[in-house]
Amino acid sequence: MGMIISELARQTMVQTQLAPQGIRNEAILKAFATVPRQDFLPVAYQHSGYCDHYIPLGNQRYMMDCTTLARLFEAAALQPAMSALVIGANTGYAAVILSYLVSTVFALEEDKVFLKQITDAADRYSSGNILPIEGPLKNGLPEHAPYDFILIEGGVDVSLEHLYAQISPQGALGTVIIHHHKAGSLTLIKRKIKQVTSVRLRDAYLPPLAAFQQEKRFKF
């Protein structure tokens, strides 16, 4: 019975959240309708796994809401032959969704507990095209660059220019850029050969990822 309810909840999420927000890519809709989001959440939040809001995962990490994630994936025009990097892969949900849409997903994580969850999720839900990698988040993963798509799953309030070289000549980087407390923009940074442009997709907020947060300065 639980499995049936979960499947119904996923279908409802696609029909009432993603489709009304203009998500039309069939592969994206199918991926979100297939992967059981509640399996990637702490027990206390599994009942609200399909709410259209970011969800706490512990250790100051948060799972991006489905609408925001789907909007990024559609704007990035993902194709099956592409490679992707998820920076701050958390429990692996976004990486698994991406694994249905591109050929290879590098899941970078520095938290050992999350890394174990990503590895288990990759074995259980993907077709073997997710590569969990342990390492600091701040500098990305230059050793496997460039990537056709980079996702930073956390809010960002610092410059990302140091990551531009890891974006392929026709690729993109997507994240939530924080403007001030509880306000930000879902942003796609697109690269075309040597030119980089920033496209604001919609208002959005996601708590900051520590590796991409300005250092707090004390005032005397």
C-alpha cells in the first residue's frame, strides 16, 4: 500500500507542481515521476517529501524543491550524451534524477554520511552512471572537467568565476544565487565558447551551502 501511495504522490507532484510551472520535457517529467523522493529524506520529513519547498537534511544541508530542480534541468537543455557534476550532492536525489537524463553524473560530496547515502542510492536507483566522489566542494572537481552541466545544490552568495573553466564550451551551471536573507534567484550561468552569461529563471531561495557562503565578519 505504501508503494502505491508513494507512486500516486509522485504522479500528483508532476501534474500539480511541475506541469503547471511549464515543465514540458518528457524525460524530466518521467524521471521525477519515477524516483521516490521520500527515500532520500530523513524519516521525520518523509511524509512531506512532495511538498513544493526545500527540505532540511541535517548538517545544515537542504534538498532543493522539485519545481526549482526541474526548471534548472529544463533550462540547461540536457541531452543523453552529456556529463554532469553535482556539487554538494547531499543524499543523492538530484544526482539520481540527473542519471536518467545524461550519460555520466559525478556526485561530489565532503560529508561522509551523505557520501554513503549517495553510494547506496546510486546502486539502488541508477543504471551505474553515477560516480560518487569524496572531496571539498569549494573548488568543484577539475580533474574530470569539463562538464556539460554543473549543479550546486545549495544557495550561493560568492563569486563562481573559479568554476567557469569547468563548464564545457556549450555547457551551463545552475544554482540559487542569494541576494539577501530569504531572497534569491534561480540562475543558469551559460557558457558559449569563451563568453559567459547569467540567466535569471525565477525567484527562488535555498539556504546557503557553507562552501559557497561569505565568511561572517565581526564588527567591533
